[in-house]
Amino acid sequence: MVQRVLDLFNGAFAQLNDNISERTILMARNAMTSSKQKMEKPAPHMANVRDLAIAGPDSTLPARLYTPMAAGHAPGPGLVFFHGGGFLVGDLDGYDNACRRLAASARIRVLSVEYRLGPEHPFPAAHDDAKAALLHVLATATKYEMDPDQISVGGDSAGGTLSAWLAQWASAKRIRLQSQLLLFPLLQLAESQASKQKSVDDHILGKPALRAIRKHFVAGADLNDSRLSPLFGTKTSSLAPALIITCGLDPLRVEGATYGEMLRGLGVRIELLHFKMMPHGYINLTALVPGAEAASLDAFEAYGRFVGTLTV
């Protein structure tokens, strides 16, 4: 059962690679959102959940603020979260349970931001939206009961791409971020790691998915651009501390670990947490993949300890 569903996700990306119609992509988006909801266990209750609209570079960006029961006194630490989906699929609703679980487990306010997707909005639209969202939060943090000096960025897969690049951008601009949470991040779209090319565990994000991303989102841009391949970006000791989650059944596992060790070598505070039996995207598969809910809670609680919101 698990294998069939994982193959279905990867097959959806393969279809995107072969058919460029926007109708096909819209169908894939709807299917993935509804499937994720069905494959998730119930999420924890929140003290408050608010739907918002954030000013983006060309239009408003949908966002959702999660305040957990144990968020602590305001203003407090806050995480700006960017969903995964290969820059082609994904939305607030598809990540609602994951963000509730993250907020509750880490005891941190989470602002989930929806960004523009390809092929309607190719690179660098998603990156422009992510930067605009971060700048907005930094400028108006108290509006969201967040401390402007304790703002972090985070995301999974493509959201990890955005977060890693934002951390590099912020470092270059001398903007201090408290941390970066990189969940099985996609860090290298240029030349695939050997393990990514040859992995027999191409669940959800195998070669068809990567081809689809390059064709329908990158759309001819330079794959060596650090926005697309943060592994090649400028890394200094001033980068925000990073908690990096990798999975054993994930073709991206090597680049996540490699990035972490590179940061460690620069003197950046990092923590690497590896889940040997988890596939890419497991935080959205808590009712389907055995152990996925426990692994999600472990990762999110580790993040709470990493930023100091969880002390036990």
C-alpha cells in the first residue's frame, strides 16, 4: 500500500513532465491536496488559527498563522514556513495538519505562506514571494505576536530550497535570523548528486519529479543560480543556525547531510537529524507511512529544543 501511493506521487510528477497543460497541473494540485488530507492523522488543536493576506511583489499572498496552546507570552519566537511541492503543487490547506503539528510540538508560532507556482509563475516568482513575506514579517512581527529578533525560516523540500536561500540572502544583507528549519530540503537542482541519480528509493521526489521542476518551474534559468541550488551559494559563519532533517528513503538525503557538514565546517551551529525508514514528504503521510507521525513529532520537538521554545 505504501509503495503504491509513493509511486502514485512520483507518477503525477512524471505526467507533468510529459504534458505541459495548465489543466493537468491543476488536476495534480487538487489531487495531491485532497490525498494529503486523507493520508494524515488528526492534528492538534490550536489556541488560534488566522487566515491572512500578505503583500507580495505582484499580488497578495495567502498566509495562515498558527498559535499553539503553549506558545508562551507574546511577542515570542516565530517561524515563517514555506510548503513543499516542487514549485508546482502545494498550498496552505495541504500543509494545514503538518503546520498544526509543527506549531504544537515545537511550541512556536508558525506563519505558513503560500507562494506563486509554475508553470504560470516560473522562477524567480516563488523566491520573490518568499523574500517579500520574510521582509513583511520582520517589519511587522509584533502584529503576529512575534519578536522581530526571533524570526526563523523553514520549509520542506522546495520550501527548504526557499528557506536555505533566504538564510543566505539574509546573511549577505546582515539581517539576523534566529534559525532555519530544513526538512528534507532540495538544495541542488544543477547537477544531481550521484546518489540522487542512482537511488532505488526515488519515492515522491525521483528523477521524473526533478525533470518536471526543471521544465515547468526553472524554465531555462541558470541551474547554478544559488536560488535554485543553495548548495552552491555563499556560505559564511554568519548564517542562521540550521536544523536539517534527512530521510533514509529520500534521494535528497546526501545533499542535506552535505550541506549540514559544510555549515558545521564554517562554524555555523547545526544539528542533523536522520530518519532511516522515512520517505521524502513523510510529514504529510502520518496516517499512511508507519512511524511517520512519531518521526514528525520527533523532528518538530527537536526544532523546539533547537530554538529554545521547548525546554523539556
